[in-house]
Amino acid sequence: MSTALSLDLRVRVLKAVAEGASHRAAAARFGVSAASVSRWRALERTQGDPRPGPLGGDRRSARVEAQGALIRQLIEATPDVTTEELRATLAERGHGFGYGTLQRFFRRHGLTRKKRPAMRPNRTAPTS
């Protein structure tokens, strides 16, 4: 996983730009891309310093986890509900989730969506 470049490097690059160097010249001098220099300048303008934001992590599952009790309640009320039917019911209640989002929720919580229990085969004969 990549890490953000240090704040010290960002400040030195922006200082070079402030002293008159072009984005490309400052980027070449410090071994970073010109696009990074542009992004750092934009960060400095908007938030006052070029400090990096948070990297990685799960930022989206909190939405579906907040509705976890409702999802479990709907599954308990109708155990044979399909994922698409569950999505439609949740959407009617104002909670729009994608198919994959619900599948990941089921996997995280150990919920299986199998309709019937596994059955033994009727005949067990050699196939070759």
C-alpha cells in the first residue's frame, strides 16, 4: 500500500514554486510529478497547508451497517427473500444499496442466502 509523501517534502516543493520555479521544474528537482505539485498547491489554497488526507480504509460500509438491524429484521420476516427483493424493499424505505454492498454485508455477518438445505444425491453410482 502506498503512503503519502512527507509534509516536509511538500512544503519544500511549494516553497520552490513560491520562489518562482514552474510546477514541472520543481517536480523534476524534487523527484515528484507535476500533477502532485498542482494538487499540493490546491490543498494549500483550500485548507491552508498541503497536509495529506486519510489513506485507505473502509469509508462506505458504515451506511449499510447503520441499517443492519433493519436488514436482519427483513430477512427474519421473509427468510426466502432474494437479494434483489431486499434491495427493492430497502429502497422503498429510503436506503439505496447496491447488490454487492448487501452481499459483502451478508459475508461479514455470516448470513447465508441459501434457500434450501443441501440434499444428498439420489443415486451414487460410479461415473466412469
